[in-house]
Amino acid sequence: MSTQHEEEALGKAYDSRLMRRLLGYLRPYRWRVVMALALVAIVTPLELAPPLLFRKAIDTYFVPAIKNAMPEGQAWRGIEIISIVFLLVLIFISSPNTYRSGSCSGSASKPCTTCAAKSSAICSVCR
């Protein structure tokens, strides 16, 4: 069993004064925080979409077309629609760093905004 002294040494699981103080630091950035939380709420379900789209494609179009239960043209139209939706999901959830120019944005006089390296070569973080 833990004693009162051990709990005080480790601290509480939730400290309301500490949270108030931390939220005070976020106050100037509140709209950015709200936007970040909104995007997380949108992107998280979209990351679960690809397996569901594959299941839909296989169960609804591939298997019936193989068993000749569905015309082949109709199956291909369904696959095209699912492919377009899949592509849109991938574009939306892909990282902006995927499409970087391949060089660090830093220079001899100005540090990189991503990694603070003062180099025109590709830094280890931006690689």
C-alpha cells in the first residue's frame, strides 16, 4: 500500500492549478489550438477510411463480379468511385512534408524554420 508521503512525492494525477497556468500560456494561441483540435477530429476518422474502402471494394464489387453476380462494367464503375474517394482521403491526410522541395529552407544567414539549421544543404530533420 502507498503511504500519504509517497503520493505527495509523486504528485497528483491531475493538478487544477497547474492546468490553469498551462492554459494561460495557450491563451494567445487559442484559435490555433481550436483549429488543431478540429483537424485532429477530422483526420483521425479519415485515417481509418482506407481499410473500410478496401473492404467495400472487395465485398461489394470484386467478389460479385468474380462470381458473375454483377456485370463487369458496373463493378468497374464502383471501383472507380471508391478509387477517387480513396485518392481524396490520401490527399487530405497526407503530410505536407511529403511534398517538400528536397532542400532545407535554411541559409547561411537565416536558420531553417523546421529544424533551425543554418545550412543550404538538406539537414537531417528535413531529409
